[in-house]
Amino acid sequence: MVRAAERPARTSVWLEGKAPRSGTRGGGQPSGLDRDRITAATVRLLDAEGLARFSMRRLAAELNVTAMSVYWYVDTKDDLLELALDAVYRELAPPEPQPADDWRGRLRELATGYRALLVRHPWVSTLVGNFLNIGPHSRAFSLRVQDMMRTTGLPRHGQMGALSAVFQFVYGFGTIEGHFIQRCASAGMSQDEYFRQAMSSIREQPQFARDFENAAEMMEARGGDTVEEMRERDFAFALETLIAGIEAMVARSRTPETPGTPEAPGTPGTP
């Protein structure tokens, strides 16, 4: 008997030779059922009910078929979740054509699109950390991001770090935003109603008074009459801060060394 520790680690549905299957299997399979239809139904269920409630049995009921019918097209629930994850990346259409040197505009479009994806599909943020994300639509988005980063003027050794700074920020921002919207919906309240109730509850607790006052001052200075307005201002300012940081690092990389500074090993003039 093979112990769990000796089992090969699961990699990806895209790496395990699990080609799409179609057609029927000896009769009895429902006509019109295929992997694309199953994946689309999975996305709808995940959007409507969330990852925790999703099951193959629930999906089969949605499709009006048996669970075994679904397993003819996908081997496991994980395979199906990975297919659903890649499917939503299709929504991230290429940015509008822009001048080749306008990396700032391209970055803003890519970051804004990714944020919107995470908000529309709150379950995505959990799955992103569980799969390799190497499906065709995910790869296409990743390649667009990498291509944009290459045009910034950053040295090659800093491009992945800058990419991480921007898109891990967007991932965190979009994840929190999506979950907050879900929480408000579950409570049957608008975002503004939920926010006002939460702030009122905190204000009434003496132990939180000082911290709340400091936060309130920052929020008032930031401005915005609604939660959405405040959020948009925060996202825009944070993204512009990151862009300014990239610009600063590009400028630093182009600044000549100060005269008299010892040359680094391997530079011209060294043995």
C-alpha cells in the first residue's frame, strides 16, 4: 500500500494529459453535454453560491444529469475547479492598443481588469493560490503583464519584483473588496449601510476610541462620500504610488555612478 507521503504530488490538469473528452460513452450520456458547458455551469454556481458550497453533486443537479455523467468529462473536482479558474481569465481581454512606450497606461488597464475579475468572482482569489495557473487564458494574461513590464525600462533583475509589487497589491485589494461586497449582500445591506453600522459600533467602544480617531482623520482627508468612492480613491492613489516607484527605480538604474566609487566586480576596467 502506497503511503500518502509517497504519492506523486498533483500538478495541473494542463500537465497530466487530460485532454478534453466529448461525445457519448456507450449511450446514456446526455446529449449536448461537454466540458465547456460543464465548466460554464461551474463558474455560475461558484459565483452564486461560493466555493464552500460547491460540489459535483450540486453541479450535476444544475445540469440535470447524474454525477457520473460529469465524471465522464473531468476526472476530479480539482480538475474542474482549475478549468473554471482558467475560464474566467478569458474575461481579461487585451488592453486597447496604445503607444509602445505607454507602459503606464497598459499597467493601469491590466491592474484594473484583474481587480475587477477578483471582485466579480470572489472564489478566484482562493483558487489562485492552490493551482499553477498555466491554462491558456491565464498564460495569455500573464504574458501580457510580462510584456508590459519589459517596456518600463527596469533592469531585467528588477522586473519580476516590480510585477509582484503591483499584482500582489491588486490581488489583495480585489480579494478584500470582493469579500466585503459578499458580506454586505449576506447581511442584506448596501455597502454604505454596512460601513456606517460598523463605524458606529466601533465608535461606541471606548477601547477602540483612539485608534478609530486616527483612522477617521485619515479617511476624512482621503475624501469620498460613498464606500465605492473611497475605495476608488484608495486604489487609484496606491496604483499611482507603485507606478511612481517603478519610475524612480528606472531613473536610479540609469544614474551614473558617483565619481570615485569603486567599480563592481565584472565591470569594465577590472581584471
